[in-house]
Amino acid sequence: MRFDLTDLRLFLNVAEAESITHGAERTHLALASASARIRGMEETLGVPLLERGRRGVHPTPAGEALVHHARLLLQQVERMRGELGDYAKGLKGHVRLLSNTAALAEFLPEALAPFLAAHPNIDIDLEERPSHEIVRAVAEGLADAGVVSDHADLSGLEVFPFRTDRMVLVTPHGHPLANRRSVALNEVLEEDFVGLATRNALQRHINEHAIRSGHPLKLRVRVRGFDGICRMVEQGVGLGIVPEASAKRCRRFTKIRAVRLTDPWAVRSLVVCVRRLDALPSHSRELVKRLAGAV
């Protein structure tokens, strides 16, 4: 049996994404090369590893066994890299970090840049996910660490504080709400809104609370990021709900006002979660401590 580490990492990515295409992208391989590697693995073992269907692929029982062993082997390789990294200058380390929308957009770029500059031999695979998916991935060993809202069920994980994230309502200048200091979501549900993409984790979170408050948001348009929301709000398209840090930044180049939301869900603590800190490779442990402000 001759599987290399790329084969194992590819198969894990395909199994998690339930897609050969997306698994290939995560592994930085062309689709044709990824498909050939998986066929080669199946031919070597003499059993199918994936069930292929219209809605994607799923591991067969043999594939599930391979996922289990591949995960253990790759985790051991990362631990080895961490322990040898101080002695082998050219040895590359790899950290898989998942993050929710707010942390990825406003806090992580500034937090990660110094770490990456100080550790040129460490790569970070950073991906956006909803908090509940991140918690599950970390618990199952599919990611080294995650940055999530503390509203998620973090049972069984080790948790470290990261940042406080407050959501605010943004309005154009001259809007009747622009001079308010605070407002509750149920007071503005008759207004038009600008939102994020349908599958965006934060937008789903906001939509759920709007429905609980009595009325779904009336979204006139969806954009890709917080900057886009603020620019649309400035033009009078509708109101927006964004992190306070985003609103402060966007006020430098747009004419908007930020009004604090009084709803309890609008203030969230962002935390870093891991399965077990002492089981992580040394470079992953250091990153977690840096994010938590411990080093």
C-alpha cells in the first residue's frame, strides 16, 4: 500500500466537503489529478472508498475506516513537525483554523499577521464556517482550532477568550433612526435591509433572531461583505446589521451612522476552542495562545 500524505489529506478533504471538486481545491490540486489519486487509492485497496451520487460523494465503510486512520496519521505528522521545527529550519508546519464570519472579517487578519511574519515555515489553512459547524469539526479532529461565538455549545472543548463582538444597526445620514443611541431589532423589522449572502453564517444568525422577534428581515439586496452593506446603506438602499468594528472602520469612507442594538444576542464573546490544547502540535498550541493573548 503506497499512499503519500497528499493522498491522505486529499481524501480527508473530499470526505469532509462531500465533493471531489471542493476537496481538490482545499488540497490545492487540479480536479483531474485529485480524481486520479482517488481512483489509484481504490485500485490499490481493491475496494470502493466513495459512493458517488448527484449530490456529492460519501465515504463507504472502507472509506470511513480510511478517514479514521488518515486523520490519526496526519495529526501525528503535525505533532512531529512541531517537535522538530526548532531543529529543522526548513520543516513546514500546518495549522487548520476555522472561523465564524465576524472574527474572520474584522479580528483575525490583524491577529494572524504578526504570527505568520514571525513563523515563515508555518502555513495556516483558514476557512469560514458557522460556529456550530466549527465546534463539531474541532470536536471530531477535523480542525486544530476554531474561533466561534460563545453562544455555541462548547461542551467537551477547551475554550479561551478572544474578542467581544457587538452587532449594530447602520443607517444613512438623515434617517429617522440615525440619531438614536440604541434600538431593539423588533422596532425596525418593517424597514428594508441590506444583507449578506444566503448561506453566510452570520446572516443566518441575524435572520433567525428577526423571525423570533416576530418578522423576517425584508432584504432588498445581498452583498458579499460588511463594506458592501455599508456602501449600500449610505446610498439609501436599506438598513444593515454589522459588527461594531466594521461600522467604525466603514465610517471612515462612508456617510453612515451606527446605532447599538439592545437585544441580548447582539453582544457576543468570541472564543478560541480546541479539543485538547496539550495534544496539539507545538506550533498550533502557540497560535492558540497568541490568539488568546497568553503569549
